[in-house]
Amino acid sequence: MSPFRSSTGLPENLAGFLCYLVPFAGGAIMLALERRSRYVMFHALQSLILFGLLIVGHVVAGFVPLIGVLAAMLLQLTGLVFWILLMLAALQGKFYKVPYIGHIAEDQMRRL
């Protein structure tokens, strides 16, 4: 357990975990509440970007006949794997960066 606390009063690793617990919405809520912890802000931004892109991908796949169903299933499996991986990494106190998305989240965090 992390000895550091976020501005929400929760330990940083628990607050980072909550960013992923409810995909997209958890990141939005924690980003709105967090003012101090760069760890929590990074995980909140990464959650927003990753799961936002997965939502957009599902919508786009819905408009593509035949292949869209396969793409949606692949996106769902990818989302599940990232969801579990990122929740575990956040609980362990790790700054796991999803390729490309993690770098975007880090750049956006620096601007906050």
C-alpha cells in the first residue's frame, strides 16, 4: 500500500485503481477531484483516453457490416485485458503506460 495520499484523502494506489474500476467514468471523476497527485492524474487521464477510444471504436465497428462484429469482439477482449492489467498495476503503485496512449496521457498531465 502506498504511504502517499491523494488530495481526495485516499492512498494514491487506491485512487489510481478507482480510475479504472468504472471505465471512463472513474477516470473523469478522479480527474475532477484530484488536485495534487500526479500518479492519480496520470491514471485518470490514461483511463479517459484509452476507454474513450475503445468506445469510439465500438461505435465505428457498429457501422461496418460483418467485419464490424469481429472488430467489436476484438475491441471488447482488448478492453477487458487492459482493464484488468491497469487495475492491477495501479494497485501495485506502478506507472504502467499503455503504448502511445500512456505518452499522450503524460503530456496532458504536464499541461494540467
